[in-house]
Amino acid sequence: MEHYISFVHNMKKLTALLLLISISTITYCSIIPPVIDTSLVISKIRELVPTDETFDVNVRFLESITFLNDSIAYYNPHGTLHVFEIKLDSIPKVKKLSRSVYHGHNFSRYNFIYDSALYSIGGTGLFGQCTKLTQFDFEGREWFEVEVKDCPVDVELILSSWMYKDTLNCLLIKRSINEPPNSVYRDVVFAKVDLVNNQYYNAGIAKHINPTILALNSPFHLVFESERYQVIALGGPDKNSNYRIFDKKNWNYFRSKFLNRRSRINGLSYCYVNDNKLFYRDNNGLVDSAIITSDSKINEYNSSHLFEPPNNKSNTGVKFAIYIFLFLIIIGLGMFFIRTRIVKKGNVNDEGKEFRNSIKEIIEIEGNLIQLKSLLITRGDLDSALRIGHLSSDTMKANRSVLLKRINTRGRVNVEGRRSPADKRNFEYYIS
């Protein structure tokens, strides 16, 4: 009985754990933004920051929040290092997580959630570009740099970033001595960071291009992100917004017919993606949706074809070994065929004369055969007349065929092979 009770108790724990995992997974994959009263949230934020803070909460508020799930979002004001937690209940609750009075500057950074942690990469500071991956420490209440294995130190700028599954994808510009400082052309590197083990990989490079042709997804305008798609709202807070969708799996960047001429989202209204379906909620709470298909896309563009695979040293060594191996095989086969031909010619030259190159000897052989006209002779008599009776069997056969062909072609005398009536396996030769 005790074993049964223990078993039931353990099964309840396992079921609860699996349910928690499944709920967290579903939440990550299918976040539905709740209605956000931005004016109320902003007023609560203003109560938590010093009066001398210079950042404007009204500037790109929705572009500065990152959803953990349907009810919690992190707010990192554009251009700062502050972090606020917003619980999106009927009456929102705001808590300042970062403790530093000095807020710093980081414009156009890309914030994302991985394994319930808040990360940030890229951006522009007051005195340069931020090229490091950072994570917010909820216990220490500060940002700290994440060490990425094999990450290059000569990164000049992070053009764009997006998170897909366990991989952080980045387009980087490295410092180059080959391009003049004022050149618009750069080498752009497609890099990946595996966040499971914080490992950097070089996935491709686009050499000597103008980065403006890449049609990049800008985090400055990012208003929503699902596991596969990013929704980007270009333009200012006017009546209509210019929406773009970025497919993080296939690199497709496009406008959506469904979002064409839609008003810019303001918290009450929102635009989001669930699986392969695009949603738009208006100010009255009415939700419209459309499936993302090829027919629903406008001005679709994909820049992945610009990037060539990197020159992997191990792959290069394997290819070099294969090329050497194939080269040796070709050389070996060539030498084999050349040697075979030399041996065949050598057999004739070693054991007899090369009759094909001697017209004089052909004429002498024809004289021998003319003396045998109208006669039916054996193969041995023919070989004696052809002067090849002393050669080996194979060499004799090869020379006999060549000589008879030349003699019959010349026409002075004709040699015709016939099967012997006494023994069909042997030939007799009639001279005419």
C-alpha cells in the first residue's frame, strides 16, 4: 500500500512538471499581447525614475517592450539600460528591476527572451557601437556581458539580429583594411551564436556590398516577435503605418496585404503572429486575421543569396585530399594505358619487325604470296609467307591481321580465309 501511495505521489509530480513544461512552451510560441493602456503604464514608470532622467517614455514605447508571456513584459526604454517589469493585469503593475541610477545609452539594440532570460545585443552608444551580447541579471539587477566562444574581436557594427530556436543570428561588419574609411562598400558576415553552449559560428559572407541592399529588419521598429516572424512598423506615429514582416527561418522580408493601410498600433490595438497566422486587433478590440501565404506578400525580398559559405579549414583540407586522390587515379590510369600500348608495340618490336612501317617488306611479302596464287594453303604456310612464324602466338595473330588487311587493301594479291572442310576449327587461306 505504501509503495502504491508513493507511486501515485510521484506520478502527480511528474504530471505537474510535464504540464508546466508544456504550458511554458506554448506560451513562448504563441504570445497574444493583451490590451495595454500605455498612458497608465507610462504614468507609473514616471513615478519610479528620478526627475532628472532625460529619456522620454513616450518615444517608441511599444518598440521597447519584450514579452515574456501573455501577462509579463520587460520594458527597456529606447536609448537606456533601464529595465522595468510590467504585469499586464486589468490594472497594470510596474516594477523597476535595474538598480543603477546611471542609465547609460544604447540606441537601436535588439532585445529578446531565451530560456526565460532577457538578452540584448547591438545598438549604438554615445561614443561607439555596442557589439557585445549582454544578459540582464535579475538578482544583481544589472546588465552583464555574456562570454561567447570564438567570437571575433574586430566586429565594427552589428547591422541586424534575430533569434530563431536556440540560435542567435547576426549580420556583422568587421573592420577592414582593404576598404577606404569613406567607402560605402563593406564585407558583411552572417554569424550564428548557439545559445545552448554560447558558441560563435561563421555561417557566410557577402563581400564588397553596400549594406543598404540587404533590406534589414531594424530593432528600432520591431513591435512584435514570434518564434518565426518579426513584425516591423516603419514610420512615425501617424494615422497609418508601413508594416513589414520578416521570416526568420527563410530570410524573407515583405509587406503584407493584410496589414496594408492599417492604423499604427497603440497598445489598445496590436499586431501579432501566431504560428503562420497574422492578427490585427483594432482600438475596439475587434480581431481580424489572415494566413501568411505567398499570395499575401508584397515586394518580397530575400538577401540570403548574397552570402557565400565560409572557407572552412577542415572542409578545405578534405576537398584538397579528394582532389589529390582523384589526380593520382587519373595519372595512374593514364600511365596504365600508355604502358599497355607500349607493351603491345614492344612485343612486335622485340620479337619481330614492325611491318606496318616498311613498304619494302610489304612488297617482298606480296611477292611470296603471288607465287602461291590459286593455291589453298594452311595457316602455318601463310605465316611463313608473311615472315611472322617465329613470333609468339598473340603477336603472330595481331601482325597477321594487320598484314592481311594492308595487303588486301593494296590489291596486288588477295588472301581469303576459309574454314577447313576437315576441321571447322581451323582456317585455310586461298591466294588469288
